[in-house]
Amino acid sequence: MTLFFTIIAFIFALGLLIVFHEFGHYWVARMCDVKVLRFSIGFGRPLIKKYWGKDQTEWVIAAFPIGGYVKMLDEREGEVAPEDLTRSFNRKSVIHRFAIVSAGPIANFLLAILLYWLLFMHGVSGMKPILGPIIPETPAAMAAFEAGETIIKIGDEPVSTWQDARWILLAQAIERSPILTVETLNQDGQFTLRQLDLSKINADDLDADFLKKIGLNVYQPEIKPVIDQVISNGVGERAGLLTNDEILFVNGEEIVQWKDLVRQIRNNPGKLLAMKIQRHDTIVSMNITPETTTENGKQIGKVGIGPKIDHSRIKDLLVEVSYPASAAMVKAITKTWETSVFTLQMLWKMVIGEVSLKNVSGPITIADYAGKSAQMGIASYLGFLALISISLGVLNLLPIPLLDGGHLMYYVIEIIKGRPLSERAMEIGQQMGMMLLFTLMAIAIYNDINRLISI
């Protein structure tokens, strides 16, 4: 069921982004009076096709849905009837051609703004930026941050959730901002300004554990080591663990919180653990051997149990921020712009070697994120769609032949020179662009497979 849900979420996301991108090209082509022959979602053999409109444009869903295209009347691709010559793409001015080609990526940015606008009006929920234990010998420890403090502001930007904090810190690290002023509020109501030094954060630190590299942990309420869930036929059930059992000791070590139990289990795959358990009014002794499994390339132990959680305490740690329509639109435009700039910065740092190519993701990873975000709710899925739409827009604007940005580069050269590039120059560019795109695709798929193997 999860795989099916992931596939449906991925197909919907892919279809929406492709349709918006190609419709951008189509709509502006029609505004410039260019005859559109085909609007295709996907490549290869048409599975579904319908002729529609005054020009009888062929609307197609093709066999391979990774991408799409709008085919316009063009003398370079076939004979054009004399009465249609003025509607041929190649006969249009360079400004018109520039507008038609750029309309695809612009449509992706407009889609992202629309999605963020809906998201910000609906409300963005997240964890309050309350600090958990500070990791020793890290920038946060050097700045004397303390557990229990709430991050209020980073630089001049207010912070409402941990998502805000991570985004701002990551953006500043990418820009190589060495010192950041961070304002916090402690449990006594006192505000403190601290200087966070990011100068020692390098390219290898810009990954999923970025906050931990700085030394920051998300605050988590204490969870008692009481079992609420025992997975059927798991190690725990076979050993005799029951719902409402409270784990007191493991191998002689007192278990105060659930995380203490998790640490013991994870660190001892395949090893016998001696437990003392409070079961009603009785102390029970039990031996259990955690099952060995692999996570991120490391062997860990699991027994198939879950904790009893006080959901009211978890709810207190959540915050939802929503905005009126006008403010949401401003925030959506700002978010789209900042994300676009951040994406370009990351791409540039990959080119010059300051950020690892391991950050390049392919269709498998994107599909996985599509499924996970959809399962988390409509707000998470809208945020995912907006982010992918921005990525698609930025990618297509790169000056790489075969992409929209490559054609725009040709048109800029044409404007400067006063005449188009030669057919030979464009042919060489196409070959180079194809090699570069295949290389990027190979890296993305390799990263996808490597992530799957490491899970």
C-alpha cells in the first residue's frame, strides 16, 4: 500500500510540474501567434491523443512520462505551407522566441508561488525551535547555548519553527557568513544574544545532520520507558514483552527514559540483553537478543516495540503559523526567490567542488520524498511540490544546450552578434549538452541506488 501511495504521489507531482512547464511554452507561443502542432506529456509512442483547438493541436500522453515538449511549426523541421509562414517559430523575432522559451521555467516559478501562497494561508505547522542538549565541542557549545532555550531570531530574521531555523542557518553557511547573531529566550523569560561561529562548517557538513554539526539538537520531551506497541511476531513479542511493561534495567544499567532503552538496543545487535521489567506489581527478569539490521551502512539492533507517548505534551511543542492573503503572497514570492537563489548557490558550489555531488538526487529519491510528504499531509505535499517546481525551473534555466537555458543562451548571443549562431556551432552545443545531461543523470541514479543500498 505504501509503495502504491508513493507511486501515485510521484505520478501526480510529475504530471502537474510537466503540464505547468509545457503549458507556459504553449500559452506564450499562442500569444505570439505561433502555430502549435503538438502538446506532449512524455516521450515516445503516444498512448492517448486528441486533436483540439482551431489549429487542431495534437494533445498527447506518451509512453515515457519523464518530461514533455511542445512542438511548434518550424521551417527547420519540415516544409511549411505558404499561408502559415508568418506563424512559424523560426520566423518570429528573437524577443518573441526568447519569451516563448523562457515561459516554461517561469511557469514553474509561478506554480511554486501559488503553492506557497496556499500553504502560507492554510498554515504551516512545525516544531517550536526549542533547544535540546547541546553537543560538546561544537560551534553551539562554544557560543554557550543552553538546553531549553528557544531560538527567537537569527540575524534580522524571526524564527517560528525548527524548519525556519535550519533554512536560515543552512543559507548562511552556504554564503560563508562566519559569525551569526542568534537571539534566544530562556525558560525564565530572559533574552540573550549569542555569536554563532560557522567558519569551521565545511562542504561535507551540509547534509541531513547539518544542525548536529553546528551542535544543535531538537528538544524532545522525556518519554518514560513504557511499552505501548509490540509488533506482531517481532523479537519483543517472541521474548514475551507486553504492552504497559516498564523497562527498569538493561544489563544492570538503569533505564530512566525511552532513549536510554533505544541506545542499549541499537548498540547491541545480536547480543544478549538482560532486562528487569515492572509488570503491574511484579518485577520480571527477561533475556532478549535484538535483531540485527542495517541503517545508513551501520549494523544496529531492533526488537519491534514502541513507546507510550503523552500526545498532549507533543502538541504543546507544535506551532502553526498562517498569514492573510496579501501577506501570504509576499511571503510566497520571497520564499520562491530565496529557494531559487539557494538552489543556484548549491549548484555552483557543486561545480567548484565545495559541495559534494552526493547531494544530487534522481527520480527514485524524488519519488520517495513525494510519498513521504503526501503521507504527512497536504501541507507537507504542497511544500514538496513547490520545492520540486523551483528546482525544475532553475535546472531548465541553466545555460546547457538541450535545456531551455541553452536556447536562451543562443538567443542572447544572437542579440549581441546581430545574427543567429551557425548550425554547426549549435550542433556541437547539442552534443556537449547531451553528454553533460547524461552525466548528471548517471550521478543522480548512482546516488539514488547508493541511498537504497545504505538503508
